[in-house]
Amino acid sequence: MPAQLELIRGRVLAPDPDKRRIAAWPDALIRIDPRGRITELCAAPADCELPETWPGAVILPGFVDCHLHYPQTRIIGSASGPLLPWLQRSVFPEEARFAEREYASVVAEEFCDAMIAQGTTSAGVFSSSHPLAAQVLLETLDRRGLRAVTGVTLMDRSAPDSCTLAADPAIAALAELHERWHGHDEDRLRIAVIPRFGISCTPELLRRAAEFADQHGLIVHTHISENHDELEVTAELFPESRDYLGVYDDHGLASARTILAHAVHLSDDEWARVVGSDLAVAHCPDSNFFLGSGCMPLRTALERGVRIGLGSDVGAGRTFSMRRVAASAYDASLVREAMVEPEQLLWLATRGGARVLGPATRLGCIAPGFDADLVAVDVPGHVRELGETIDALLFRHDAGPVRATLVRGRVL
């Protein structure tokens, strides 16, 4: 099969650009121009001679993982939680190793392998605090053909010295990454401002991060309200802020370019401000289960109109598979007695994530004008109806890797 595809035939699941719905095309053709952009989606004619590109598979937009940690690839399943002890026991010792280029390079390859194997084409990625590790990650993402919004993770306190970086060198490193990588290859790679969370950042670092993000119009990606102990420590460190979201408000980090990961324990007032400022949320249900953090009120947040995507949150998340993450989101919605339909969850794992990470005008749909970021996933031959197909995609936990992963029509 050629690496760059111009015409694809198969069963297609096409998310609506705006509504949490998915249209089924039982036998469709997808035409792709040399830039990797879709020019046509149409029903295959009855006398079509082109064979199915991936027999037995369904084709849908590439999965979008709105929140995960590249330096935690090798500590998936480290059961040393809850959150704050887990950071000290498992995360920080591992992240300290990313000061070494050789180690960072090997893990970057493993990280990209895992995303491609599970059909993730775009991701919001935390690196470590080491500028070298972020550079290695970007080089690897570029060579492997994946999309990402990433950068150096900002943290200058509440962690070992091997994992922190003071404000001056951190902002200088961020500026260098921005100059080299932001907008690379028609926005395939972009730089974000990534303060880990309030606990790990001094007020000075938060302010300077906000200034840099505003100056360059960058996404701000951070954590919020994941764990009750985290909330208590944050309140102690920022006594003048009204609540956890107020920490980011007070330092200029809460805007329509902000992605908040977790948001498990936000108050009603905080949710209202999330909506009012058009903040986006990365829902990380598998990680929340593994660390015992709680279940985010997904259906309520959707009903409020919050922009939401799903995040694996590797390594507290135990899988790179966004299908498994969507299944965890379903389970979490049942725990809260506020079920979210599987069709909506598949939409969140594709189009919803694209609306969070962007560019929303080019990703997350199979339609003319959108980039041909696609994934082919096998389903049992007897499964034909839309609902059954979505259930098969999300809830067959024994299913293997995807059949094919494409960015701009190129098989990765």
C-alpha cells in the first residue's frame, strides 16, 4: 500500500462538525489531494471497481488525546497513588531521567509507537521540565509524522531539584522552542505554555508564563482540581485566590486558549466561570479511576456547553487507547448516575478533541476541506448498525491495535 493515499474506500463514521452526532456511510469513497486534504466524501457507486482499502475495518477521524505525559510512558501502571504521593514516588524519579538525551530519545520513540498503534493522530503532550527533552520529543514527533501541541513543562518548586527549572531559564527555553517549532509544517507541531499546576509553580513563573502565552497567542495547558489533597495544598500556597480556578484567573492564565485537565472537583461557581471564559477541559477518566481521584461530572459539563475532549493522561492513565478512555468515560458517567451515550463519547474522542486542541477548521471530521487524519479500526463482520459499531469500537477491551493510522493521507 502506498504511503500517501489519494482514494480510500470503506465503511466511514463521520462526526458532525458541531453536534455530538456521527453519520454512518456503509460504503464510501474519500478523495484526498496532494496536500493531504479531503476533497470529497461520497457513496461508492454500485459498479465501483476499487476494493475496500481495509476490508473489515471502519474508517473514522484520527483520535485526539487532549492530555498525556510523554515522560511517564514507562511508568504506566505504577500503583503508588493517590496523586501527590504518586508524583513523589513514581513520577519525579522517572522524569529526572529526561535530562539525558539518549534516554529521552528512546522513550520518545516508544511514545510515538504507542500513539500510532492506537490510532492517535493529535495530542496535547506534557514533556518534562528539561528543555532538551522537549526538543527531542518535537524532533521525534516531526520525523514520525504526528501532530502535537507541546512544550517544556514549567515547574520551579515542590519537586526535586532534578525536576525543576527557574523562571528565567524556563521562559528562555520556551522562547527557543517557540522560535524553532511553533507552526511547523502548517501547524502540525505547535508550542503550548504548560505550567504543571499551581503547586509546582511560583507566582512569578505563573505570571511570566501568562505573559508569554498572551504575547504569542499560545494554548495554556495545565491541571486543575484533580484530588482533594491537591486542592488543600493549592489553597495554602495561594491564600488570596478565591478557589483553584482563581489561581489561574489571578495570574492571567484563564482564557479561551486554556485547557484544564481533570476538573473533577470544581465548584458550581468555577464551572460557571469555565463556561463564561470559554475554557476547555480534558476529561481523563481512566487516570481518575487509577489514582482514586473521583469522577468528573461529564454530562453536566456538556449540558453547560463546556468544550471537552478526552485525555488518556498516560502514565496515571493505563492506556494509550482513546477507545479505552472513552469506555472509562462511559463507566464514570454511570458511577455519577448521569450516563453519556457512546456516540457522544466517540465524538469527544475525535471531533471534540479537535475543537479543544485545534485547528478546529481542519481536524476531527471526514469532510471536504478537512485534513485526512484518519484511522481504520477492525470490527466484527456481523456488526453493521451504527450503535452496534460504536459499541464494538469502544467496549471490546480485547481488541488489538488499529489497522492503520494516517495523517494528511499518509500512513504512519
